[in-house]
Amino acid sequence: MSDSLDHTLKSVFGYGSFRPPQREVIQRVVAGEDVFLVMPTGGGKSLCYQIPALHREGVAIVVSPLISLMKDQVDGLVDAGVRAACYNSSLTAEESRAVSRQLAQGELDLLYVAPERLLLPDFLERLGGLKLALFAIDEAHCISQWGHDFRPDYVKLGRLRELFPSVPIVAMTATADPETRRDIIRQLGIERATLFVAGFDRPNITYAVIPKQKPVNQLLSFLKGRGDESGIVYALSRKRVEQVTERLQQAGFDAAAYHAGLPDRERSRVQDAFRRDDLRVVVATVAFGMGIDKPNVRFVVHYDLPKSVESYYQETGRAGRDGLPSQALMLFGMGDVMTARSLIENSDNAERVRIELQKLNAMVSYAEALTCRRRALLAYFGEQRDDDCGNCDICNDPPARFDATEAAQKALSCVYRVGERFGSRHVIDVLRGARGQRILELGHDRLSTYGIGAALSTAQWDNIMRQLIHLGYLGQDFSRFGALALTSAARPVLTGETRVILGEPRDLARTEEKLSRRATAVDGAH
Ligand code: ADP
Ligand code: ZN
């Protein structure tokens, strides 16, 4: 079969080789299996259902939410000699009839439909009488309320599996955090689907996170190290965007602000100037970037904490589209976490709050991680990577490691003793034998773990607790004010079977010095 797939790839699409994991995906779909494909935009998802459509009997039904994209796809396929059509509200009555006729007579290999059309009882009945090659569900995250683009029409796609149990389903999305992913699988009824995650790595981007101290100065010193390269600085609010822009301009930088509160004219001016390389730095809210396709964005700075790992990935991904070395720098401060948390908690949709807090929590974990950034990032998307990248702040300057087994055992026991109902702060107080009123009221001064960690400072314990959370020994329940509980991974630590090796917290001054030295070295190399 492989040979004939190669032949189709070449003769119909004009490409010489498959990208991973296209071949394996295609083989599975041709064999009639369900597949769940998570790849960034531009990764090459389309071939994964287009080639199977040509290698299986019957017509492939492609569900896509965007009529304009549908038309482009179909035009491209028809040019390549594929029998494809679309069926949506943009067609005239006559065109609709023509498509219906082709469909009924088995003259189509691919039919693109909008979900609301597909699910009309009439249409479903018509499909029932046809041989179907497969269903391809593009932008599958639209089915999930966890995702960022929920569409009620998509929910009904769950019926496809019931109505057509033997037709394989290919679900595709570019942005799926683990929770959204589980939801897609459940709602589409594709529990047996093989999951493929690929293409998320952006090897030319160097990731770095520095503790936010004097952010304006940190930003200025970063920019000074970047020669005349251009880039984007993301900030949380309009007000902050304005403030930072002003400071940069005062310092002599060619910078402009961009946010949704500015007049359209000003926004297009900034966007155009940036695209034409007439403007070096855009300070922006997340509103900036949707339409930006500038290949030589050399850096993206997060002045404030992004609201989720997905947004961070998407925003940093605007750097280095040309494949040349680029920087992603984040300034990370605990104050931002508090701000973000209180903004989220302002909502009165409890489910939303829980979801957003989890996403924020994952973002904070990433920022605090003492492991390779790229591994952490790819792991978040579910793409496996077994080695450190050598191109992030952690790899370039690994933290010193220390054996924290004994401290971890103390911390884990203490979490257990306080009934797995308290957050990190309280656990640390108990460990250190603090004499606060709350401790006395709760009788926690009589616990066996009271005071057993007095030899370490609060900051040291803080570092240990965080890493125990990142490494998955402790779970944090944000619906219960961050109460810590043991996970199943904690047991072997408590019994002494697993040793716990943690990173020493970074020395801020040293990190900054290294960063600016490296920036200078890079400039010197030009
Ligand atoms: P996605 O749907 O994941 O956003 P597309 O399927 O539109 O991505 O593919 C993005 C681009 O990559 C398209 O121009 C496509 O023709 C091209 N492409 C996909 N697969 C290959 C391949 N194996 N070899 C060369 N180009 C490819
Ligand atoms: Zn790394």
C-alpha cells in the first residue's frame, strides 16, 4: 500500500515525501481506523484525509466551519484533478442541486460540508444510502466548551458515530490542551482513535523565562542586546501597553502601541509599518498578531504572564517564521499570578473559573519549571521528546541539582498529616514549626511533622513544594484554594524506593547577566 500512497502523493499533490506522521495516519485511515490528529496550522493535516479519500471506496465527508477556507481547498483539489465539491449556504439552489446529483451518482471523492448542513435530517438520510469513505472533522476543538472556539453546531457531530458506526472518523485540531482533547474524543465517540501529536516544535526559537524584578529595565536591557532586530512585546492590559510604549520611546526605541482600544486607522498604521520593517517594536495586547504574517519577527517578549500555555505557544510562535534564530523571553512575577487569578475569579461561571484556573496553573508551572522549556512545552501538547533541547535558558544554564529525598518525604508526610486540606503556605508553616494562631487553633502544633523542617528557610521550602507539584508528587486543587494532596507517585517517595532530585533555585543576577552576555555574543556573530 505504501507504494501506491507515495504515487498518489506525487501524482496528485506533487510532493516527493510525506512529513511525519502523515504516512502512518493515512495508512490507519485507509485501513478503516479512527485517528485523532493534533498538529499546528500549516503542519499538513489535509493530506491525512485527502489521500485516504482517494484510496477508499465512496465519498469522504469533510466537516469544516469556515466556508471561505472550504472553497479554497475545493478549488485546489479540483485543479489537481480530484472530484471534490462543497455543500454550504454560499451555493445557489441550482449549484446545490448539481452537487446533490453528483453525490447521489457516486461522482465525488470528497464533499466539504458545514456542520449545520450535514446534520439536516434530509441530508443525513441521503448519506445513509451512500458508500462513505470517511468523515474528516476539521477544527474539532469547536466541539468542546473547554476550547477557545466552541460552536454549538459541532456538538451534534457526536451523532455521526451512532448513525455510521463503520465509517472511520479523522478528527483534526491545531490547539488542544489535554482537557479539550479528552472532551473531543468523548463527544465524537472515538475512544479507539490513535492519537497523533506532531509538528509543535519550533527549533529555531530560544525560550527563556526570567524572574520579573524591574521589568522596564529588564526589557530595555534585552532590547539593547538585540541590535536592530524587530519584535513584539505582549502586555496584559491597554494601560500597561501604553505605559511600556512610552518608556521605550523615552529610552529612544522605535516602538508603538497596539491594542483594541485604538482607532482602526492607528492599528492598521502600526501593523503596516511593522510588516514593512519601518517600526522596530510593537507593544501590544493579545489583540495583535491575528493577521500578522511577518516572517522576520526576531523576538517575542511576554512582559506579563500569558493566560495559558496555548496562548503562550501561539504568541511566541509569531517569532522566527523564517526559520532563523529567534528569542522568546518571558518576565515572570508572582504578582502577575495573583492578578490573573483574581481576574479569573471575578467571573460567576464556576465551571469557567475552574477551567481558567487550571490553564493558568499550567502556565505558572511552565514558568517555574527547572526542566528543559521545550520538553515542558511539547509535553504539555502531548508531543514526546526524550532529550533536552540545548536551546533554552534551562539547557543553556542548568540549575544545580540536589538530592531532596529527605525533604520531600517530610513535605509529603506533612501534607498527609494536615489532612490534604491545606495549601503550600500552611504546610510550610507546620514544617517550620511556626506559632501562628491558626496553627494553634487547628492543633497542628501537635502533629508529628510539626517543626521537622525548621532547618530550611521558607524560601527553600517554597522551592521544594513547587517542584514536587511540577514533578507530579503533589496535586493542587484550585477549587479548594490550592489544597495539596498526595498523588499515587508520592508513595514510592515515602517508602524510600524513589529518590527525588530537584533543582536549586536560580540566582537572579546571574541569570540576567548570562542572558545579556549571550545576547551580546549573538550580536557579535553577525
Ligand atoms: P494544516 O491543515 O495542518 O493547517 P495543510 O494541510 O493546509 O496544513 O498543509 C500546509 C501546507 O503544507 C500546504 O501548503 C500543503 O500543501 C503543504 N504540505 C502538506 N504536506 C506536505 C508534504 N508531505 N510535502 C510537502 N508539502 C506538504
Ligand atoms: Zn531545553
